[in-house]
Amino acid sequence: MLAVSDLQVSYGPVAAVKGISFDVAKGELVTIIGANGAGKTTTLNAIMGLVPLVGGSIALDGSSLAKVPVESRIGLGLSYSPEGRRVFRSLSVIDNLRAGGNTMSRGQTEERADAVMSQFPTLRERRFQDAGTLSGGEQQMLAIARALMVEPNFLILDEPSLGLAPKIVSKVFEIIDELRQSGVTILLVEQNVKKSLSVADRAYVMELGTIVKSGKASDLADDPEIHDSYLGATGN
């Protein structure tokens, strides 16, 4: 469904992504793991068109995204829940969801918001509450729910568990697993390597802008090198 080939992204003279290639099949949950600064978020931003490419190509369903503007990629079935949640803090929960559905008619938006809130009962209870007053976990659920407003075929999640308590992290990953089982194709970047490998089908390991290892998530979870580098004594 997604094919990334020889992707290169730079910030001025600094090469952040150095010619990586990977793919995601329809219905898969693929995770990219690695330390901070490895180039994971830059890769996601490149897929969404938020940073320019120095080289390489990105194709969705066999069609190049090279000339597709950022705002038009949503119409192709792509949706993005960014790192740090980035909810509109001064807007209510329902208005955040409406913002996520601003490419649809008002009637479609209301219908879709109701459907999304059925997946997130806590958000329904707080639908008129300002997003800035929600807990971190509730804001993360809102960020994911907002990304689901367009009924994406391909969902990109960047660090959905960042800064959350362990109990809430488990809940977020339950939601991610439910989305995968419902047929949504997911590309996940996540610092919690143990959790991400437990829900993913396949994984890629990035270091300093390159992919250094890939394979079935279950195989990588058992890989001594991955365990020593990313799991260790904390199990994170």
C-alpha cells in the first residue's frame, strides 16, 4: 500500500534521512523503532509532504505522491496523528473532531464524529470540554480520534504513548490493536519498543537516518541485539 524508495531528507547541510527504503502492505501494522534523532519523525513528515525530499520516492497504492500537496493527501486516504498530540487546546473535544473532518460536509462531519466517539466513550462524556483541560491520555485519544475522522485507509501514528502513565499506555495500544484488527493499515513510530513490537506485524530499526535491521516484529522482539539496545532491564 505504501512504498518508500531511497528516501533522502536534509535540514540544510544535515542529512536526516539517508536513502531508506521500506514498504507497508494493506492491512499491516508496521512499526519503525530507534533512538531519538534516528530520523523516524522526519520520515513520517516526508510521507505527509510536510518536509521536502532531497531524493527518492513515495508511492501510495502505486501512485507517486511527489506532486500531491499536503492538503490533498488526506483525500487519498492518508491521516496523521503527530508527536505531541497537538490538539487545539482552546477548542472543545467535539470541535477538535470537527476540525479533523473539515474536508467533509457538516452532516457527514457530525455523523462521523458520532461514530468516532463510539470508539472513544471517554471523549463522548467530555465532548463539550476544552481539549486543554483533558488529561494527557485523553488528549492522545482525541488526537487519534481526530485523525480517524476522515476514515483513513492508512493511518500514521507518531509516538502515541509519549509522556503517558503505564496504565494509559496499555489502553492506547489496545486502541491501536483494535484499529489494526478493523482493517486500518498503520505505520507506527514509537519509543516504547516492547509495546510496539507486541502489536506490529513487521518492524524496521532506524539509526542515524538509515535502516539497519528489519523483519517480523516477533523475531526482532527475540533478537538479542534489539533487546540489549532497546528493551534492556526496563522493558521499554
